[in-house]
Amino acid sequence: MEDVGQGGRVPQEVMAHDLQAMLRGAVRAGLEVCLEAELEALIGAEWYERIGGRRDYRNGHYRRELLTSLGRIELTMPRARRWGRPSQVVGRYQRRVAEIDGLLTSGYVHGVSTRKAAVLTTALLGERVSRSTVSRITKRLEQTVDGLRRSPIVGPHPYLYLDATFVDARWARTVENVSALVAYAVGADGYRHLLGVSLGAEESEASWSELLRQLTERGLSGVALVIADEHAGLAAAVRRWLPEARRQRCLVHLDRNVLSKVPHRLRARVAREVAEVFQAGSLAGAKQRLARFTRRWARHLPEAVACLRDGFAAATSYFAFPRAHWRRLRTTNSLERLHAEIKRRTRSVGAFPDRASALRLITAVVIEATAIWGDRQYLDVGTVRRMDRAA
């Protein structure tokens, strides 16, 4: 026997192949039984049964291939003269089971490009799925995008986080660097909620205004503090759509701006002293530390001192809120981690063929990355409500 190896044992590869063939045969047999049962229900009569209440007659069979997790299966599809073929067991035009589409969509979101999907399906299923097929499957992510964009925002959200990252996408037959704007908030329940993702030609007042307009129309309310980088367009959009909210400048971004004006040999020391300013126990204490920093460095690092003083007011808004929240109100670090995940995934794509495909993938990536937010409360927002009642 050719398939028997040394010692009379069947090679493992042969056993695996035979087992897979047996499983495919079992799946095929089960599906064909279900197809015949569905056709029988459509016709209203069994084989060769002569009754007056039948609704149709059988009209032979035809062959149809279906890609499953076990590989490709060839089905014998029954059909009727009037009602045609059954469509409940296997969709009318379906060539793959839903699990295959789910596999490809999940792989796409996690970094498998449309080009590499053929390699993935060949390795796992023994069948090649074309790049155009993967593109059609992933377009179903549009439902995910629409679901996020249309879902109502219920209840107050005292803390709103805003930030942008940039991706390359084709626009008017030219690849442009477009902005991906992301917004999430901490709701009255203390959990983080992803609110919106949008694409703009650039990070501008117009693009941020469009996103904030959508959020307010969907019900965003009760925003007490907006945490974001210092961007003139973003600040103007917040003043327009959330005029009663304070703005907190991200300390990480401010720190980077200050250190960019410091020689490399002094950066570690200056970074520690800048951090000490914002580690004060009160706004008054932070002002005292800022004055001390100014006296120490005004002569040698005037640009760095000016940068810190100019950004100090916007970077200390968190002092007006509960002390237990300060650490998580001072930065947009959560959004920075989301942007890192977006960059990791989009790096395999390169330039998107259009902005719609970029928005689909970025939204899917962000939703996937933020799915764990529901596992743990982020802040005790009840303290904010108590402060509001006291005021």
C-alpha cells in the first residue's frame, strides 16, 4: 500500500486528509437532506405522492459549490418548476458559508490585507478567495459604520475626549493625507462610550464642527469638560457646539511642545520639573511651581518657559473636577492607544482606494479595540453630579 509508511502505520497527513474528506461528506449529506426537506415543504408533497393540495412539482437537480470551513463542497441542489430552488438552508446566491465571510472580515480588521487573504484561505481551507471577493465582503462593514453614526446618544456625558490621526486615501484620483477624527465620552454610568468616527480633508474647524454637529444631533449633552490637544480649529468648534464646556489641553502634547524647545542634554531634567508643576495638589500650588520653574529657566530657556506659561491655563482645567479623576482627565492617552492600533492596521493597506473604505476599516478597528471598555467602570461620575448639585 502506497499510503502506508514504515511499521505499517498510515502517515498523519493521509489520516488528516481522509478525516477531512469524511467530514466534508457528512456535511454535504446533511445539507442535502435539509435541502430536500425544504423543497418538499415548498411543493407540499413527498416523492411520487399524488395529492390534490400540492403547490408545485420537482424539476430535477443541478450542481452547486459551497466553500465551508472544511473546504469546498459540491452540493446536489433540488429545484421546483414554479418556486425554483430552496433558499433557506443555503442562500439563493451564496457561495460561502457565513463563517468564511466572518473569518475574512475579522482578518481584515486585524491586519490581513486583501492581497494576503488568498494566502490565508488557501492555508486554512485549501481554497483561494480572490482579492475582489474579499473587498466585496469587507464592504459589509458599512453597516457597522452606519450603526455607529446613527445610534442615539442617551443621557449626559460629562467628559468628552477628542483627537485625530492621519491616513492616506485616494481622493479625486490623487492620494491625500486625510484626518480620522475620533470621539468618545465617559457617560453618567462611569463607562467609556465610543461616540463617533469621521474623516475630514484635514484637521480643521470645519471637520471638527461636522463631527460635533452629528454628536449633538444624536443627543450628546451634559459635557462639562472636553479633553483634547491644543488645536485652533478644534477649540473653535468646541466653542460653537459646546459653549458651556471647559477645555482641558492634553499634558502629554504640551510636554512635547515644551521639550522641543529644550537642548537634548537638559530634556530629562526639564521634563521632571514640568511634570512636578502638574503634580501639585491644587491650582494654587501648580501656579507656585510654575513661578519657580520660570525663575529657574527664563534666562536660559525662554522659548520653553513661554510655551509652558501660554499653555498652563488650558492644561489645568482638571483642577476644577474631583481629585480622583485628575489622572484620567489630564491626557488623551486612551485615544493615542487607539490611534496606534489604527496605524498598525492601516500600515498593511498603504493608501486606501477611497475615503469610504478608509472610514469602514478605521471604524471597525476602533469598535474592535474599544469592545473591552464595557468590562470595567472608568470613573465614578457620581462625584461630578454631586458637585453640580452643590454649585
